[in-house]
Amino acid sequence: GPLSERRLMDVRLGELPAWLATCDFSPQGLLGGVQKAWSNYYDKYINVKRGGPAGISMLLAGYCLLSYGWNYQHISKISFLVSV
Amino acid sequence: MNLSFFDQFTSPSLLGIPLILLAMLFPALLIPMPDNRWITNRFSTLQSWFFHLITKQLMMPLNKNGHKWALILTSLMAFLLMINLLGLLPYTFTPTTQLSMNMALAFPLWLATLLMGLRNQPSISLGHLLPEGTPTPLIPALILIETTSLLIRPLALGVRLTANLTAGHLLIQLISTATTTLLPIIPSVSLLTALILLLLTILEVAVAMIQAYVFVLLLSLYLQENI
């Protein structure tokens, strides 16, 4: 289909700049993008007939990684060789 | 330097955005909105069952007027439960370890129950300050004691939650530091410490759930007296 209506996973690498140009980067647009991404994830992994712990575990693992990245500067200052 | 153990409780921020914002918004993702299907996915079904259980438990001792509080009490319970449990994952931040947040939750809700009681049934609310059957000479002292205990309730609510979670996280950090430090020196003692750490983690999961429950239960009790 036309470039602006394809999802990110369906866009080929060479077409990426062109696809980015068609994106809406206003606050409503970004919020709509986040909402679309979340509902795609939810419908694919959690909102299924016979779901298991996998969908939520991936979400929690992503949250842990994000938290790690968020406090990286703080954590990197702890030295494990300091004796009390 | 032991002071570094308390660094886990400073509120970290990246590019000026504090992590507490992410930590408070994330539970919203884990509680999906029920869509209009008869049979929802397993996750939603489990959650609806759980929330019905909580709401039924909380609302049983309350009269009809108290049922207006169902939404706020159940959502408070879900919020605290999610936040406490998510705080046990590695590298995450637990907002309820901050006294400011717990006082912000406890104080307005307690004050609301108190003001409702004083407004709708003032004599009954004031009557709670004197237990039945006290001997007459003790009445002034008892009224002072009961007033103090009434006024200290929000402080107790907030500090209880903060202290329990903070102490738990601190213990986990201390014992895991001990385990890793002892590993090259005496592996057997390190194994024992690792076992203690496992038991402590199970305790912390229980404490996280119990503390959330106790907070909301006490608020519903204060509501019961005043409504």
C-alpha cells in the first residue's frame, strides 16, 4: 500500500527516511503513535485466546531495561571494590 | 561507606524527567480496560476476578453510603499493589518508598473520612472519642488519648507503608551485598546467605501485598466509623 499507511515493521530499510517524512510529529500525532503501538502489542501478545505469561513478561522485562537505562548515570558511580 | 546503601532511595531522573513519573504511569498499562466482549482474554478475566474479590471484601462491612467509596478504594488498592510488586523487579523504582507520596495518599483520604463524619453525624463521630464503660474519673485523660490517636492516624498510615517497603528494600540490598562479598572468601556461608536472600524475597513479595491491603483496609475502617 502507500508508504504512509504501512506499519514500521513493514517498511523496508531504504524507505525509512521517506516513511519518517510522512510521520506526524505533533504532540497529538506522537500520542496517537504511542497508542497505536501499544494496541498493536496488546492485540498481538496479550489479547489472545490462549495467552500465557509471555506477553506480560516481555512487558516487564522491557520496563526493567528502561529503568536500568534511566538510572544508568546513578548506578555507574557505585564501585564494587570499595570495602567498608 | 555505608551511606551508599541509602542512595537507592533518591529519586533518579534522566534529562530532568524523574523516574517516579514512569514508575507511577506504568501500572496503568498492566490493568487493561475491559472491552465489550463476553469472553475477554485470560489476563483481563483474571484481573476482573481479582478486582471483584477485592471490592467485595472491602465493601462488605460498609453501609450503602460507604459504597460510594468503592471506586476510590479499589483503585487505590490496585495502584499500591502494582507499585509495590513492580518495585521488587531489578533496577525499578518504588514510589511508595518516598514518604511524601504516602503522606499525600494517606492524609487527604483520612481527612475526608473525618470531615464526612463530623459533618453528617457530629455527635456519633465525637462519641467515638470515649469508649463505652469507662470509669468517670478517667474520662478527661481518655478523651485526650483518643484524640491523639485519631490525629496520629494519617501519620501512621503513611509512615507504616514507607517504613515497611524501605526496610525491605534495604534488607535485600544488604544481604545481597553480603552474599556477593562472601562468595570468593567462604562459599558455604555465601550459600547460606543466598538461601536467606531467597526467603527474604518471598517475604518481600508478601509484605508488598499485605501493606497495600492494610492501608486500604484501615481507610475503610475509618470510613466505617464515620459514615
